Amino acid sequence: MKQAPEADAAGLFSGGEYMAYTALYRKWRPDTFEAVKGQEHIVTTLKNQMKSGRIGHAYLFCGTRGTGKTTVAKIFARAVNCEHPVDGNPCNECPACRAILSGSSMNVVEIDAASNNGVDNIREIRDEVRYSPTEGKYRVYIIDEVHMLSTGAFNALLKTLEEPPSYVIFILATTEVHKIPITVLSRCQRYDFRRIGSETLFAHLKHLTEEEGIEAEDKALRYVARAADGSARDSLSLMEQCIAFHYGEKLTYEKVLDILGAVDTQVFSRLLRCILSRDVAGAIRLLDEVTVQGRELVQFVTDFTWYLRNLLLLQTTAEGEDALEMSEESLKALREEAEQVDIDSLIRYIRICSELIGQVRYAAAKRVLIEIALIKLMKPAMEQNLESLQARVSELEARLDGGETVQHSAARPGNTGVEPGKQEPASGVPLESVAEQPAGPVVELTEAEYEDYQQLIREWDQIVAGQGRLIGSLLHGTRPSFEAGKGFCIIFRDGFACEMMQIQERLEEFSKSVSERYGHKFTFQAVLYAQGQQEPSIVRGSRLPGIEMEIQEAES
């Protein structure tokens, strides 16, 4: 009798004949609880139920795609019907297990709720469960994507779920548990399947390639594991795609990037440098290069977000390098990048990119959305949230540290001996234009208030220089003043600086600093003056503090 030739990893007979090819995710589907990766909290519970005989009548398996819901359901269906279970696992050798594995068993019924979601389909199940299994212990119904059932179908299922025959088990699987009615949830044991960690997927891919005789770089396998986003089935599908394109060749990191439409980290380094230098044109040109190369834009944004996350890890934790799992050469380059950007900016970049991923996934004009986001990264003024305000303050501080000064065109008041209602002209402002401007209000101070005011005027630059970095930068270019009903004020011409200084904690901190300097209490308010608005003219008056009445001489 002629012996059948053995098949190789590609599904080819050594004699040149073809056999039916089995996809990797089907070929490597776990057949025991121990083979299920990343769901130990679930398989341990189900095994203990098998050992103790405390088997429920309705289970709800929920989680993202490719995390093992249907696989565990099939293993459990075999285990409850197995004639010789081993430590809670099916033996996969007895007639019952073999029949279920081949799909010929009448005891296990798989239903796709996406295409069988009507009331009539559920009524058929309700009629079938009246009859006990002819062989085996349990009749198991696995309903996949159960959230697709209609409202009527759910109502038809309720009674059977609540009081099923002792020999019936329902296993409901869904990726959208929020669509399941609460009346169904309350009748099931719920198990949440977690996303599988990239390290677990990497180990699984490593074992798979060794068994299949496929040569692959660890770096390539790690990228496939991360691109799968916690899905074991997706990792095997991506792996199969890469193997098919480069069949017979060693699978390298560069080849995986090319197949999956991804880009190398050097591109992200270039993009980050463009962002930090505010080079909008350079960032747009780089995005054009990525687009011309045919790279997947959603994957590009996702990978750039991970790149920023790696920079953040390096900056925030001493164990960050261990968590990155990359070569020393790549780590060195990443360290250099991390030194150029502060933590607050990284958090803001990651937030914007994370929001972009959700927006661009289903957008028609993906590139336009990405370009807007890149400009937003480089222009904090486009946003009005606190993170962006902090970014603008940091930018202002950097400019001041670099020796750059802010020029103000507002007139500076002549409060030291100038007649009330008149102002000294600012540098470069024609006297004629000052004369045309309306005079500011006249404020009379008591002797003590006037002395305090004159001292503030003389030493204002020294007071500002003695503040912390943030408050000092906000007070740059301001002047002290006094307004009726408000008291001592800080006059701002920059709306952003005024808004940041109006925060109560900052005003209190500054007031405390000035009070300690002069030995008595000062309280300040931050006031914004519009362009051309005249500051008050401060004069020495005769009024007593707190007395605002005229004193008339009594008639004799």
C-alpha cells in the first residue's frame, strides 16, 4: 500500500501535490484549557467547576475579538461530555470528544446570532431542548455574537435561560456586552476575557515559528504581537500574511514593517524633532513621504503614540528601560530624544494622538485630520485647555531664558511728580499721539498708601526678579497701580499672562512675598488693560483711610 507523503508547513506534499491548507489560527487553536493563553482567571474557574461538578446552566463570555471566547466554549463543551476527563480537561480521545471535534455531534450546537437572530430561530432551540441527548451528558448551545439577537428573540430566550432542563448548557459569546439586556445578564455567569499581553503573544508566536520551521527575528515577532492589539487570532493572521509574502525567507523586522504598512522608528524621531522645532512644513513633508510609500495612516498614528509613550516611560520611571524590550542601540537613541522634551509636553502629545486614533480610523480624509493634529501639536494656542496653557507658559519661559524680551507699546504713567491726568510717553511713541489719548482716572491716596506705592514703583523690577520662574515670567512687563475700590493692582497688557496670574493661589503667593519683603500686609489684584487704555494717575491726597466724606465747619 502506497504511503501518503507528509505535508510541510506550507501545506504542500513532498511529491508536489497540494492538500487542503489550514489557516494558522485554526491549526493552532487550543484543544485544552492549559493551551489557552492569557485567560488563566477563566480557565481555572471552569476547571474547578468540572472537578467539583458545580456546572452552571448559562454562561456569558465577553471580550474583544480573538481573545478565546469561542475556543474556551468549545473546550468546555467537550469537557462536560468527555468520558474520561483529565484534571478538568477533555481527553480529546473518547468517542464523544472526537465527535465534537469533527463537528458531527448532535450534543453541541453552534449558532451565529448575526444571521440567526429572529424569534423563530430561538423558538427552534426552545423546542429542541425538550429532548435529552441520545449520547453524552449535556446538550450545549454556543450562541456567538449574541448581542445581534432581536428584542423578540431575547424575550423568547429568557424563560429557557431561567429554567432550562438539567442536561442543557447555554454559552453566550459577545464582543459588545453593553447591548445585552439586563434580564439576560442576570441569568448568566459572566466571564470577561482580557486582552492578551504582547509578551504572551510573542512567546506563542515564537513557539509557533519553531514548530513550523519558520525562521524569524525576535524583533519582527514582537512587532506582530504588538500590532495584534491583544488578539491571539489577529496575531496569527498577521503572521500568516507575513509568512506568505516572504515564503521561504527569513522574516525580518523590515519585512514585517513593509507588509503591515508600518514605518520605522527613525521616522518618528524625525517627526518629533519637527514638532519640537515648530517646523510645520517639515512635518507635513514627512507625512507626505509616509503617504507616498503607501503606509497605513492609522497604524502610523498608533505607532507614533507608542513611541511617545516609550519616551514618557524613560522619563518617569527608573524601570522604564526594562519595560521597553528593545536593543541597547535603540535605547540609546530613545534616551537622546527623551532629553529634548519635557513630561508635560509628552502627556499633551499623547492625549492629542490618542484622540486622533479614534477620529481617523473611520474618516474619509485621514491625511487632513492628521495634518491638523500635527499643527495642533506645534501650536498650543489652537487649544484652550489647561495643558495647552501650560505649554504656552513653558514656551514663554524658554524665550525669556534665551534672552528674548517682550516689547510693550503701552504708555508708562508718570507717577512721580507728574501732574494728575498726564502721562509720560512710552519709548518710541510720539508725544502727539499721547496727547490725543484720553487721560486716565485720578486716584488720591493717603500718605501711607502713597509711600507704599512709590516704593513699589521704585523696586518693582527687583520684586519681579525675586519671584519664582513661572510668576516672574508672567509679571514680566507689568506695572503696579492702584484703583479705587480694588486697592493695589498689577496692570497687564498680555491677556494670557493676566489670566494665568488671576489664579487665586498665585496672587496669594505673590502678595505674601511682597508682604514679607516690606513687613506689612499687601493684597494685589491682576487687571488687564486694553491697548491704548490709560492707567490711573496716582496723587498724594489728604483723605484718611476709610473716610470718604467732606468735613464741614459748623456755623457759630
